[in-house]
Amino acid sequence: MPHALLRCLPLALLAAAALWLRTHELARRPMHADEANQGVKTGELVEAGRYAFDPRDHHGPTLYYLGAAVATLRGQATLAALDETTLRLVPALAGALAVPLLVLLARRREPGGPGLSEPAALAAGAFLALAPPAVYYSRYFIQETLLATGALAVAVALRCWWRSGRTRWAVAAGTGLGLMQATKASTPLFVAAAAIAVLLTRAAARPASPRPGRDLLAGVGAAAVTAALLYSSFGTHWAGLRDALSVYLHALLRFGAEAPPTGHEKPWGYYLQLLGWSRAGGLLWHQAALSALALAGLAVAARRRDPLLRGCAVYGLLILAAFSAFPYKTPWHAVHFAAPAALLAGLALDALACRRAGPVLAAAAALLVGLSLWQQTRLVAFLRPADGRNPWAYVHSSSDVLKFRPLAEAARAARPGEPIRVISEEYWPLPWYLRGLPDVGYWTEAPPDCEGALVIASLAQAEAVRARLRRPARESFVGLRPGFLCVVFHPEP
């Protein structure tokens, strides 16, 4: 027993460090517009107890149900009571869980078997724990971290099924796959990449199961039931099953070749730059050390006859190629490259440690990469999390958004009974920051009556609002995000 505890201690310490990085000062960064939008939907679920999947502008229901569960545990029963910490705990816990999952997937189960040595697997877990995109988006109330962690969980369950042949592991993998599908409709992309990786690297191997067909059906059934329960809002909204399929039609209309530009089109090398380095405003942003070690690991994987490591390498390359080929790009997709890169970096250390003086060199390389990742993660997630120069803070809300709530509360106190008007073609995350306040209305164009206790208008709408105010008003400027200013009209007494 003491030996088993000692063997588990490094992994437990690593998981604790990953959890701290993902939960420390969660509420410090202002809410991104996407976070705010999904936070309001979670608040509606908490208040009404009902949810209906929207295939047009939102992803799957998993994030909202988990957010509602955390809110219940923390005693927050209304949208007004919800806070940033409650919402962000969902991806934070998922991101922390990804670290031990990667170690469990990567480490060698028996001498000479597939996978990494214990020190190399722990190093891979440490790299994932420290990776800037993995930390940053584990503190972001969006679906991507849940999806990445779900993929790792499915991989671990499949490896256990492959080795043991027990049906329960096939069911566990299917359940994880169903949760992935109920998280985001891009799940088939990951399934296809994994299937290709398995076909290319394990063609001569067979699972231990005596009846793999039966286990496959059990896994597919578990995936279908899990996804159906969530999309149907646990049997209260059966139209959600139809909408779960129609989401692909909406995606085709939005992102197809004939679709208008979304504003998120990027060149094919966008993710390679994120994984490399860039300069912005005098600051250097990079993952170069980890990427260089991962490239060395890729060369090792090409030479080693290790189906597990080769499969993970192929999977990572396919995911990177797929996201790079698609014109629509956002930085949070880089979360999916973090685990394969960390595993390949661990493989490079494993190969280095086998040489003369290798353990010392491997330890030095691991320390160098770890320090590099920590320096960047500290800059990205804690020092400048909402800085416009931060490549991970994508069209992020300005710190100025924290001023809107005090302004609205002061206006309500000075002019009780009068509405607060937000008149702007873009106004998120303001519905989050003004949640719980009565008589708050939103318009994309100036209405005939613009009077109110406080009027918040975009620069584009400010002139029309100014012309329709009947009372003199003092004006101030507050930023919504870099490059998008709002004019705040304060009516004179």
C-alpha cells in the first residue's frame, strides 16, 4: 500500500497543480462576449429548469447543464446570483482532469509495452498542465476544453477496452463520445481522425475482446442514448433530436463555399504561428520550446514501432491539418493540439533518456520547456488575460466593461422607474453585466424614444440617439472591446 501511494503521489501533485492554475482568481478576467452569452443561457436554465437546443447560434447542451449543476452546488438559483467563478469552474475542472487522463493514456502498462515510461508520461502531463492554450481556455466558459477532455477520456476508455476486452470499457467510451457530441457538433471530425489513426497504425493488431462487434454496438448505443438524453433536454424537448441533425445544415449555410465571410477567416498557417512565436506591442508570445520538443518526438514516433504513440501522432497531425485547412479559425481550437504536442514532447524526452547521460539531458530539457511554458502561461492567463496583444484573448472584452454595472446602478438609484437603454449593433457581454437589473432594454438601432436613466450607445448609433434625447445629457466614453467604443449618456438632473 505505501508503494502504491508513493507511485500515485507525483500524479496527484501534478493534478493539484493543474487545478490551481485553472481555478486561481477565476473571476479576475472580464467576460468574453461568448462566455456572457452562454452564461445568460445557463442562468435561464437555472431559473426555469428548462432548456431547448438552438442549432443556429449555440453549441450543444453539456456546458449549460454542467454550469447549472455547479450553480446548484454553490446555492445560486437565479441568473442574477450566478457569477464568473461558478461558470468557469466547469471548464476549469475539465481542464484539470485532462492532465491525469493524458498521463494514464500515455504511460507504459508493462515493460516493453506501448507507451511512455513513467517519468516521460508525467512530463507530458506537466507540459499539458502548463500549456498556455490549455490553461487559458480552461478558464473560459466555452465548450472547447470540455470537448478536448472528452476526447482524452474516450481514448483512455478505448485503450482499457482494447487491452482487457471488457464491455464496460466500450460502454464508457461510448458514453464519453455521446457527451462529446452533446458538447459540440464538430465531434465527427475527431472521430474520423481517430479512426484513420487506428487504421494506419494498428492494422495488424486485434482487441482482446472475444466479441468486438457486440462491444462496438454497446458503445454506439451508449453514445446515442447519452447524446439523445441531452439534446432532448432529458425527454422534455424531443425536437432537440431533429435540431441536433439540422445543425449540420445550418453550418453548411454559414460556412460553405457560397456563404458570406464571417470575419474569422485566417490564413492556413494561423495555428502554426500560435504554436510558434509572434510579437505584438513589444511582447513576445510563444510555445516554441514545446513545439520544438514535440517535433523531435514526431521524428521518434516515425521510427518506433509503437502503435499507441504513432496513433496519437497521426491523430494530432490530422486534427492540425483539418483545422488549418478550414478558413474559419479561432484560437481556442488550439486546445486540441495541446495534448498531442505534450505527448510527443514526452516521447522525445523518453528517447533522450535512453542515451548515455540521457536522463540528465532529458531532465534539463523538461525543466527548460516547463519554465518556458510557465512564463508564457503567467503572462497569458494572469498578467494580461484581456490584453488586445494577447493572441489567445480573441476579440476580447475590454476591462472597461466592468464600469457598466456601477454606472447602471447609480443611474437607477438617481432615477428610479426609468429604463436603462442599450442601443448598439453589438452589445455582448452587457446582458451579463446588467443581469438582474429591472427595465433594461436592448436595441440594434435607435428607437423613437431614447430617454432613460442611462443610455448606452455605440459610436455608430450615438448621433441618432443624441438627436432623440429630449433632456440634456452628459456624455462619457466606455470601451466594449478594443476598437469598439460606447457613448454613455447621463441625463442631467
